[in-house]
Amino acid sequence: MTSVEATKAKPPTPRERARSQTIADIVRLGREHLALHGAAALSLRAVARDLGVVSSAVYRYVENRDELLTLLLIDGYNQLGDEVDAAVESVPAADFAGQFRALGMAVRSWALREPASYALLFGSPVPGYQAPGERTTVPGTRVILRLVSVFDAAYRAGALDPKVTPAVVIPPALAADMDAIREQLNLAVPDAALARGVLVWTSVFGAVSFEVFGQYGADTFAARQELFEHQLGVLQGVVGLQG
């Protein structure tokens, strides 16, 4: 074992474990306060009170409210990403339509169970807060990258219906964006299918947001799960996933 490997394998010290546990407790309490009071009213002092310490002690672990919001964002994105990954991986590798449906249902299930966290991730921006991209972009793109990987794998396997055609011609400026995305993510899927994939992505989260934020109204749809499953079926056809 090299010195670098030995350093990586070194177990955390008791002090490091205690620090990690305290930060985990702060994030857990932050989630509870988020659900009760919303992101704009999040207070480190209130979290410190529930943790049983003075506020100055909490600031040794979490610098300010914005840092707590960032930790909650990362935590929420990773919770959602973990659930989506588990759902997709439970479906056979060649069942791309099944993987897409599993992804959509996992997003909806998590969002309905954690509406406050979903609102923090995908709702209105918190006034005065700017998420640091260098820390939130990777966890924040886990679900879309998983969705893209399903579509791209389906295309490579010949499982996208070739009869599905785009509704409009891809304009040059958009085609340039598609080229950049394809190169960055090493995708084979062509412009038309990639554009439909973007439509599917925004539609899945739009449908979930309508339900989480009560945009349908209280009495419009009683069969909410059936509605969402129907929407996924329509979107599956939009992108041309067979099966």
C-alpha cells in the first residue's frame, strides 16, 4: 500500500466523527425547521436551541444561514438522487421504458413525502440566497443525468422508435447547444431526440410541481397517481421509448 492509499484508508478520528455527527444533526434539524417554517424563515439560532447548544457553538460548524441552506440543498439533491438511482437500478438494464417510469415515480414519491425539501430544490428562489454552483451542481444534476443516460442507452440499443419525428426543425442556435451538451456528456442521441428529452424532463418536474404545490386545485383530480402514470405514458411516447 502506498502512502497515499494509507492516508485515504485512515479512519476518522473521534473528533472528526463527532464533528460529522454534529453537522448531520444540524442538517436534520434544519430539515425539520424547513418543513415547519419554510426556507425564508430558516434560523440557525432556532436550530441551535433545538440542538441544545448556544448559537455561537453552532457557528463553529455551520457559518451562517446561507451555509445551512447549501447543506440542505446538497442533502435534498442527494436524497432524491439516491432514490432515483435505486428505482432505476431495480429495473432490468434493457427495459428502458420501465427505467423511465421508475425514475418518474421515484421523483414524485420523494417530492410528496418531502414537499419542503422539494420546494427548496425546485420552488421559488430564497430571497438573498445564491446557491454556490461549485458545491450544488453535481448533486443537483444527478436526476437529469440519469434521465439522459436512460434515453441515450435506449438510442444506442435501437430502442427509440424511429417513426417519432420532431414537431419543429431544430434552429441553429439550439443545435449548437445540443452539440455542446452531447460533447460534454458523451452522448450519441441526435438533436431531435435530445430536444424531446428536454421536453420530457421539464414535463416530469412540471407535473410533480403542480401536484406538490397544489396547482391542480383541491377537487380537480382525485386519482393523482393514475394521472401521473398516464402523463409518464404520454411522455414515453413523446421521446419514442418502446415498451
